[in-house]
Amino acid sequence: MNNMDLIKLTEQTKKLTALVVEDEKVTNELLSSTFKNFFSGVESCFDGESALKLYEKQQPDVVFVDIIMPGMDGIELSRKIREMNKDQIIIVISASNDMEKISESIEVGVNSFIQKPIDTKKIIELLGNVVAMIAKKKKVETKTFSISLPLDLYETVNDNAKAESISKNAVIIRALRSFYD
């Protein structure tokens, strides 16, 4: 990936927030400080219970979770988050190569699984995938056309639609009409 691609990637990820759930202090700090270079906000927790409480308050765009933690493990945390928000992006970052745990996390519906240790190349690839997942999630469709909006434009359309109690499609159609008139 060249510098221009990395700049474009960072422009997209800086519009997002993240939650890091990792019980090992050094790894938690390393992941959190690394992700702060890419996300507008990064919160971190050391266990599943406090992560779930923080998730309910913050509703981050992306959740990075370790599988093996004391108390509520990452799989159970992912399951509870998935019950609250079926579209939540959940990425497992784990040193575990236990196939049973990996397959269980897939059954829960995590979006991605990355094995520790993580290098810079893996992080950049992972963030590219996150941006693609969010762009796909925020695609606005109507019966006659389909349009993918940049995240900042999508949020503006979404906010305007909420403010006026109309559909996102109506906001887009009105903007297109005024542009072509």
C-alpha cells in the first residue's frame, strides 16, 4: 500500500470509533495506541463485563475483542453485542489457535479473525476491510438506483433525514433535483 492509499484509508477510519477489549495490559495498551492513529476515538477495557457496559453507552463503530479472557470471554461478549446490534462490526484478535474457539466465534458471527502477533501490514489490511464493511453497510438503495456515499456524506444525509422525519432516499432525491435544476 502506498502513502496515498494509506492517507485515504486514514481519512475514512478517522470518522469511526473503536473499542478494544483485551485482558493483557501491555497488549491492550499497544492495540489502543496503534488504533488511536487511525480512529477518531478509541476506548479500551480489560474484561468482557466492563466492555459490555461501555458498549451500551458508546456504541462504537468497531469492536476488537480477544477470545480468552477471565470471566466473560470474547465469544460470549461478541454474542451479547450481536444480540444488541446484529450489524455491529466485531473483529477477534487472539493468540488462540483453538479451532473450537475459532469456529464458535464464526458461529456467533464475528466479521473477522486476526491472529496475534499483529504486524503493521495486517493492521492496514484489516482497516481496509473495516472501511469496506462500513461502506457496504451504509449503501443507500432505492428501486431505481443504488448509490454508495462517502461516510461523511452518508452521515449528513442520515442526520438531515432524521431532522425532517423523511427517508434518506428523499433527502438524496431532493439534493439531486436541486443539483440538476
